[in-house]
Amino acid sequence: MDISVYCIASMCLCFLLATDDTESSHLIERYFWQLTEGCGNGNCTNEFCASCCDFQLLDNNSAAAKALELFKINAKLCDPHPSKKESDSSANTNAQPDSEMSNTDLCPSKEDFSDVHYLTENTVCMILSFCEEQGDYSALIRIIGKVFSNAEALIKSFRKDEPKANENSVIETDVDGHENQSEGTSEKLGASSAAALPENTPNESFDPCEVTVDIDAVRRVYDRLQTINEVEAALVNALIYLTPNLELDLEYLDVYQTNPDYLNVFLIVMENNNLHSPEYLEVALPQFCKAMSKLPVKALARLSKIWSTYELPHIRRIMETFQQLITFTVVSNEYDSENLVNDDGTVVAGTQCLKVVFYASILGGDFDVEHNEKDDDDSESDELTLHELLGEERLYKKGPRVDPLEKELGIRPIDSIKALIPFEDFVNESLNYVVEMDKDFTFFKVNAETKFSFQSCPFILNVITKNQGLYYDNRIRMYSERRLTTLYSMVQGQQPNPYLKLKVRRDHIIDDALVRLEMISMENPSDLKKQLFVEFEGEQGVDEGGVSKEFFQLVLEEIFNPDIGMFTYDDDTKLFWFNSSSLENEAQYTLIGIVLGLAIYNNCILDVHFPIVVYKKLMGKKGTYLDLSDSHPVLYQSLKELLEYSGSVEEDMMLTFQISHRDLFGNPILHELKETGDQIPVTKENRQEFVDLYAEYILNKSVERQFKAFKKGFLMVTNESPLKYLFRPEEVELLICGSRKLDFEALEKTTEYDGGYSKDSQIIKDFWETIHSFGEEQKKLFLQFTTGTDRAPVGGLGKLKMIIAKNGSDTDRLPTSHTCFNALLLPEYSSKEKLRERLLKAITYAKGFGML
């Protein structure tokens, strides 16, 4: 074999082993022959062609090495000169069938599309048509691999400012003219790209949702390409080759700042419908997500805004792609306390990319960034100084955590009215199953700069997992207050008081609790963050949680009593609302706020019946017209009909901007929604303003005094908690009130037995048959008797660890319970009928008796 052919063969073999790409090796051969024999054009100006007058001749080995180098930098290739073609043709006529490659193969005509350095929809269609005619897709595969593996090529591809098809250099017929126009087109495209966003263009003239890439064209191209199996493999390999360069560009070169069109790369790649397939999930997509996560915050915010303009199927596909990557990675690996999922770069990068889609879903839906409650500025206290002295300032730093992307976008999850994709769809259950919340909490509070915490992306966590994080936060604060109290007592020589102790009388529970909590809140509010212990005067019982539950329940029953008049009750919705004309002082409402805060802090469930707008207001949002559907449904329906009325509003409705409502004693009260409102008629033009002002008055202004005191009490306990950052209003309601869904089948599966009972004991079988035969109210009474509340905890009754213990043989004694431990003490009754009768009597007359 000729030495030159041997060099080419060796070189191509090495490359093939590395890339498995015959088209690439074909290109290297063309570079080799261009360096050794030239194109045949005596006037050639290509410095890498042997026909150029300035070219220095190379030996075959040097030419082979140079050919590989030229291939890597995508150097210019000459087309063969006509005279060269003729000589090659005559030479091939005399060639033997089994001889070496002909020069025609080595220097093919323009149909090898070597001059294509970026793609347009027209270019792809033309190459595809050519390949279909030839029955060979190798040229298309080579071009796809070449463009999709190069960031600069992708930036220039599928642009809206592309030349028309007849201007495209690829389809010109004149060879010499083709070369010149190709260079001119590239220059024109570069100028166009620069014109799209000059470096010194002021930000206010730049629309972040405007992109230079034609997304619709990209989708049409993908639809055509993905019908060809060979092309799919080329796309996968190209993405694997592309992503390391993207990471380097973003991490070290700050490429987005110099060229915002760099975002086109991510827009184009994410339009691939097959990214969720196993071929991508193994290597390509994980690497790509890691590169995307390195985009600066401004770029991620722009990406989120762009995706927010997409139609629902497209943004959902992107969301599902990242979810599939996270799930695939989690189920493919094993995690434990030593090998944390937080250290898995693929899961972390996938979660960070999912966050971009999460905010895009909010931006693309209905949201309200205007109606916000004013937060009272908390003054700094000595507590922070003590934590600083103890080296714990990072663990107990004040102020709500702000996500950088959220800040850049200027929108929060609480601002969402209706997102494009429901929040529940962003929760990844596989991830929730393996995350170690104790470790994750440490990363969240202490090592946020060096370690990733999934609590920084709370949308991916379910309420059960987030509640675990909140539990750790609350417990650590309790222990901290205990330590500080011990420190104080040692310094001052006083008796330590490490707990928040409340001693109350049953028949004066509100007065006793109000006085004690008010004193604490005035003298030392930090005591509210101690663990709660309640003692009923004259009664035995150690508070391990159950006595506190009963205390909360009795306080709520007293305060929500309609006779007191602090709240109004709607018989239809079964919900309470603040009484705007209540005669009670603000301290009573502050007490209720403290009670709700203590319930969350001490992990207790309360029987509270507020509309969701109350929790929304606690989280910082004012009530609006849409919130009336839950709190005041009759009024909401009337206002909705007003907005939808097609007749003459002024003549038929005869409304003005003056409204009336009734006070505590049933007397009508007139209120003007705006100045001289009684003289301003409601018309078709101003009816939306009327509705907004009406809702503003009912939900905010009329109860401003009561709610402000209520919120003040709530924040006394929760002001340093991550509650506001981690949870949405409906989740806060679940934390406070528990779930209304009572699945006793799940409770039966998780119940444990003690004292000689087992699930196969006859008395236990009779017991569960009896429980399942109860009505809904009887089941609630049983739950109240056994656990201290008639609600299920977060996650349902399956999360409740109930114990049924044997309490002697057959007897006339009633069953008893330890609500602190969710334990039922059940005698071994002689018959099912007796069991039912004794149990019903116990749960019906349980208050203050049989509950410890």
C-alpha cells in the first residue's frame, strides 16, 4: 500500500475508533488530498491548499497530521477545479475496480455540503431531500453532528433574520461564486447577530422575551429529523460533545454577557422531544443540565420568561424532561446517610433547571404582584447578639430567605393565582423518598454557600418532607432557647425555666392563657419559642403533647364561640371570618395568632375553620375579589354576575359606590368605597373598579385592626421560621388544621399493639370492624379521644403511629387513652357488642376524663 494511503488509513482508523463517524474520516481524507495535491486551480488563495502559490509543500506524514488539525478547526475546503475534475475522471476510467479510492470519492462535488456551517429550515429540508434521493443519510448525519456539537454554529442556526432561500450559499450553482458568497453570508450573519443586541445597548430597550431563534422552525426541523433513527444517534453524540465546552464557556469566559444570543443553544436543544428517552438520560442530558445550571441568574431569568410564553404542551414537555432525569437518576442509584442525594450532581442540576420551568409556569399563568400586606419591621433583639456570642448567628439569622432567580424575576410563588402547570406536578416523589432531611436542613441553614439543599427549591418537595424540615428547625430553636435559659440562670443565679409553662383553670382558660401569654410577649417574646408545657389546675397529668392538644382545643372552642362575637360563622361554608364590629380588644386576636403559631411550633393540629385567604394574608398577600369565592361565596357570585351582565348596568342594577353591611347587633352600616361614592353610579365601564374596591373593603380594610393584631401574635412565634419560604398558603392550612380526609384503612395498617395484643387477636378484629362501621362524626370523636384532635396529620392517618395496648381482662370499665402517645388502653371485652357500647360511651363523654 502507498505510504500516503497508509497514513490516511491509520489516521481515519484512529478517528473512527474515537468517533464512529465515517463522514468525518471522509472529510479528513479531503483535507489530506488538498494539502498534498491541491484543488487544481492555479489562482487558488486558500492557504491550506497545495494549489496556492504561497503554500509550502508537506510530506505525507505531516500532511496527515495537518489534515486532522484542519478538520478540528473546520478549515476551508476547496472544491475541485474543472480541469482537476476532468483529469480525475480520465484517471478513474483506467482504474481497476479494486484499486484505491478514486479522486472523485476523495474530492466529491458540492453535494457533500462541506460549506454548511450553520443550519436553517430550508438548508435542512434541502439536505434531507438530497439524502432521500440518494438513499443515504450520511451527509445529513455529518452536518447535524457538526452543527449541534458546536455552540457558535447553533447560535447562528435557525435565526429569524436568516437570508431567503435563494440567497443561501448552499444552493448556488457557480463553484467560485459559491465560495465567495459563503464567506459573505457568514459575515452578513455575524453582522446581523451583532445588530440583534449590541454590547452597549441599554437594558430598557431589550425585550427579554424576544429571541433571534425561530422556535417554530426548530420544532418543524426536529419533527422531520426524529423520524430517522440514524439522526437521533448523531444528536445524542453531538450533545455529549457540546456540553463540556458549554460548561467551560459559562464558567470561565462569561459568554452570555458578551453575547446574549448564547441562550439560543439552550432554546434549540430543549426543543428536542426525545430528551427524556434513555439514550439522552444516561450521559447527554445530565451534562447538558449541569451546563445550563451554570448560566448566570440574568440568563436563567430570561430563559424562564421565554418559556413562559410557550403553549402549555411545550412547557409541560420541558418540565417532564427534567422530572424524568431526576427520577431516572434517583431510581438508578442507592443513597444513604453517607452517600447523599444532595451530592449527586445530576439530580442537583436537574432540580435547578426545573426551577426555571417552575417560575416560567407562574409567569405564564395568572399572577398578582401588587396586593401585598405590609410587614411590620421587627427591631433587633438581644437574642441575636447571644446567638452571635455562641457562634450560631448563621443558624438563627433573621429575615426571609430570598431566591436569586425569584428576585431577578420579581415574582414569588405566593403571587401565583393560577399557574400554567399545577404546583403538585413539580413534586418529585422519588426524590422525597431518598432525601435525608436532617442533613438537608443543615445544608439549608448553615452550609448554603457550599452545599446544595433541596429546601432551596421547595417546589420539588411534598408537604410531608417540608414538614420534617420545619420540625428540625423548630426543635433546634427549642433546644437553643433551653441552652440560653440555662446560661442566664447560671449567670444570674436564678432557677432555670427551660420551658414555656402555662398553668390554666378549665373554667377561666381564656383569661388565664391571655394574661400569661400577654405577659410573656411583652417581657420576653423569645420564651414563646420554648417547648410548650400545659398544666390544668387541680388535675393530674404530665404534658407529653396530649395536654397541650386539649388546651389548644378548649381555647379555640371558647374564642370561636359565636356568643363572644370575635368571629362570624357562615352556616353554608362552615367557616369563620373576623367580625369587623367586634367589641373585643386587640389582645384577644393577638392570643389567637399566638395559639396558631404555637400549634405549628409544637407540631399540634388545631380544629380551626378559616378560609384560605386568612393563610394567604398571613403569608403576605392581601385578599382580592377571587378570594371571596371561598370566604364569602354568596357575595362572590353576586359580584361575578355583575361583571358578566350584558345589559345596562347603571339602569338595571342601580348601584353606587356606597355599600352596606350589618354590625354585631344587626344594624346596617353604610360605607363609601371612594369619596362621594353615594353619588357615583356603577356602570359597565367602572364595574371592575367597584368589584375590586368592594373586595378590598370586605377582606382587608374592614378587618384591618383585628387581623393586624392576629398576625402580630402569629409572627411572635414564627417570625424566624422558614415557614413563609417553604410553604404555600394551602400547605400552611394543612400544617395547622391537618387533613380532613380520614383514611382508617391506612390507620389500621400502621397501628402497633402492646400488652399481649396483636393484629390477629379477636378483640382487635372486633375493634376494627366496629371502627369501620362508625359514621363520619363517630370516627372524628374516636380520633379526638385517642389523639387529641379529629384531624389527620400531614400525610394522612397512615403517618399517625397509634398504639392499642391491653388494659386488663373483661370489665365494665371504659377504654382510656394517652393522647400524648396516641395510645388507646383497651380492656379485653367479652363480646363485640360490649366493645361497641363501651367505646361509644368513652368517646362521647371524653372531655376532661379518660384523656391524659
